[in-house]
Amino acid sequence: MCKLYTLKRSLAAVLLASSTLLFSIASSFAQSPPVLTFTPVITTGFSSPLDIVNANDGTNRLFIVERTGKVRIVSAGVLQAVAFLDIHDSLPPGNENGLLSMAFHPNYASNGYLFIYYLTSNYDIRVTRFKAANPLANTAINQTTGVVIMTIPAITTSFHNGGKMLFGPDGHLYFTPGDGSPGGDPDNHAQNGNILWGKMIRINVDNFNTAPYYTIPADNPYVNDPNVKDEVYAIGLRNAWRWSFDRLNHDVWVADVGEAAWEEINHLPLSGSGGINYGWRCYEGNDDFVTAGCLPPANYSFPIFVYPHNNATGGFSVIGGHVYRGIEYAALYGYYICADYVSGNAWLIKPNGSGGWTTSMQTGLPLSIVGFGEDENGALYAVTLTGTLYKVTTNSGGPLAVSLLEFTARAFTGYNELKWKTANERDILHYEIEYSDDASRYAHAGKISALNSTVENQYSFRHLVAGFEKLFYRLKTTAKDGRVTYSTVLVLNRKQAASVKVSPSPVTGGQLKFITEKPVGMIQLFTTDGRLLFRRNLENSAGSIAISLPSLPKGVYLLRLKTKEEYLVEKVVIQ
């Protein structure tokens, strides 16, 4: 799993990078999202943990799935010495292999049944059922109770095995094999309905006594389609390593690990999640990948949120989480929380009340987060491959009393100038400028006391630096009660790879014009939270180009131009 991501291609231009950066975020910071805190619970004793599960049996225990073949019990915050399950002798070596997930039957407390998802020594995917003699005790499972429910034969050397297994609110077992491909899905496994790789599977496992120990739910969406196996519930997934059901409304949240450029989060109501084609390999995120032989775009379900492959504003391997429904942290309630395995960035996603989504990113969180899980009360936990179990918390009692109107960075000879504007300041202690050369490890550059005026406040800070190629800046705001929040990260380049001029500014009348030095193959228009609104193939045009836009609300958008060598991104204001 530690190589969920594959760095096959680098993004030539970092999104939003230029010698002068401006990000107008008045509306999003008026209601600041909570600040996540990852509080260590257990720091030693695990061996490559991957997944966190509860049994919903009234004990509130956590079960930690280790890639090396064991399931460990955490009871009242203490790691138990005896392994709950140990199948290490049955597993092959390799980073994406091993014991990947488990799920407890909805009636586990009375029937003792649990299910595991793992790779065999032949690299087949296997689902096996075990039975606990005393379901509520912290005693080891007798391995002789194991019964194989399903084996999915390997089609390549082990890659993209997916892995998350869950019981749905309907009582059926769901799991998500990856596309089984070493990269790019060259054999189009995810779109091939005759194999189970690259799919979401849904089966009824209540057939406890008669082989094959599962049946096909009558309402599975493809039971009458001769071109798709009956077990399939949805198709078109690359590597849905971690996904979840919202425990309140049962919505489906699928995080699909990307290939070369984009990581994606998909959301659907449970009632509309069957028969869905998530689009891989026709699309990666919202971008075309290999569209030859694909259906029109309306036949696919596109993600609600994507982030790019870089350490500053994105990452390289999305780790799906959960919608927080716990009772301890009201500020987190209703937010879907996910993270990136590589970059240490995390995102909070929530409906905006008008059919869209608000998203915010937080940097500087633990690296190698590989799985999230809930306890019986909805408390959220995360685990790293290196062996630390965290509880996801917040010190945010509510939004900070400040609106960040503007945050800019500009390079000068010998120093970089950071400026920001605020309004509605109350009980703010100070602002801190933090910087990094790798978007992972941040250092303190300076601190300025807050003015605490409700009118517009203007601040500036000069960061003395020698020569540099690229620096990342963020603004840390600290309230008098100790709560903190971070701005969006700014990326400051000494040189800009290419130039593009957009006019008019702001754009009016639905007509956008831009001048580019390099031939442009495609343009795309995104909302600032990553939703694709418009795309057009320009067939490598250069010079002055005019585009008619669809009718759009007034606001700030991101225009992305794809050249042969790089992506260019410009902010566009539409009136």
C-alpha cells in the first residue's frame, strides 16, 4: 500500500503559481471551517496498519487491520496483546498486497461472523468469512472457522487491488477491487463488465450454510445485463482504496486514487449509486484520459471534488474518510474529511446549501495516512502506515472572528513581500507567516499582532531571502483563546514558465479573450473548489483567442490552459 501512488508524470506548472499571487477568499473565510487536529492515541505496537473498523457490538472497540496479516484490538484506548486474527502465513509479499480490509456482519454480536479482504499467495483477491466463538471477548479467532466466500482470479502481477469492504445499510456486503493494472489500465479492466476488477461489488452473505455462501441481491443493477457480471454494483473505478457510507443518510463517498494528474472524491445518494459508471479509464477526474470507444460524457458520474498532483495544493494518493457524525466536536459535524497519503494535506467538504460544495484544505498534517475509521459513537480515527493511530479532533469551537479578504505574495530583489487584508477582526491575537521549500515542512518567517478592528485592516511583511526557485507561503491566524486557522497555500516562483493575458477583467457579456504565447490544446474553467464547469478543445491554437462562455454566476473562477509542456492557470472574475 505504501506505493498506492505512482509518480509516472510530473505536473510541469504548479497551479496558481506566478510572481504575483492573489486569491480573493472573502466569502469562504467569513465562515471558517474547523481546524483539524490529529491527536496520537497509540504510537507503537502496530505493523503496517491499514484500516480501522468497529464491530457495532456495544463494546466500542476498534479493530486495526494490519497489512502483514493480523487484526489487532484497541479497547478503551489500549492495544491488546493478543491478535484477534492472524493469517500472515497466507499472504504474499509486496507493497499493495496483504490483508487489506475487514467488515463485521450487522448481527455480529449474536452470530459472530466477520469477513476479511486480502491477497492470496497467487495474488488473487479473496473474501473469507470467520466466526468468533465469543463475539464480545478480546480472544483470538479460530482460523479453522474460515470459509472462502469469493475468489477473484489475478489478471496481472499485483497492482491496484482496491480493498475497502463495508456492510451497507441494506445489510449487503460491498467491496471495491481496483483495476488490477500496473498503470493506465491498458486492457480497460475497469470498463469490462465481464471481470470484477475496477468495480464496486455487492453481494448478500446471509447464506451461511451452503456454498458458495453468498447470493446476488435481486435489485443489483446488472442482473439482466449479459455483458456485466451480476455481482457488480458500479463500474469504472481505478483504485477505490478507501470509501464510506454516511452513517446518517447513507450517502456513498468514494475516493478513487488517480493515475497521472488528479485525485478525486465522488458522492452519490445510496438510492442513486447502483449502476453508476465512475468513468475510469475514459476519464481521470474531470479530464479525458483514453476516450476512444467511450460513451458520451452524460453516461458517466464525475467527481464532486478533485485535486492536482503536487504537494502544495494537492497530493498523489487520496485516502477517503468519513462524514463526521460524532457528538464530541460540533464544529466538525457534517464535514466529509479525507487526506492525502503523500502530501499530508487534508480536506473538509460540506454541502453549500445551494446544490454545490464548500471545500477547504489544511496542510501540515501527518504523512502516510492510509486509512480512516469510526468508532460506534461516530468518533473519527486515522492511522498511518508507519504505525500511529490518531483521533481526529478540533480545537475550533466555531469560526474565528475574522474575514480574510486577500492574501498575496510578490518577489523582489532580496526579499518577498506578503500582504493581506482582513475585516471583522475580534479577539484575534496575531498572524504568523510560515514558509516551505517543499510544501511539507513549514518554518516560521515572522509574526504580526492583530489590530482587532472591524473595518478593513491591511498588513504587510517582508521575508528576507536569498536566491530561490520556488517557495510556499501560508498565513496562520491565532485567536486569543488559542484556536488557529490557516489560509490557502500560495506558491511563489521566481520565474513564470509562460505567460497568458486574460481580458476583459472582469469578464462581462459571457465573452472571454486571452492571448497566449504557446499553442493551447484545451481550456477548462473550474470553480475555486475544483468543479469543472466548461471545457473546449482548441487544437493547439495560439495568439489571441476568443471564447463564448456558458451562463455563469458572478464570482471568481480558475481558467486552466493545457499546452504540450505544462498547465497554465489564471484567475478569472466574471461579472
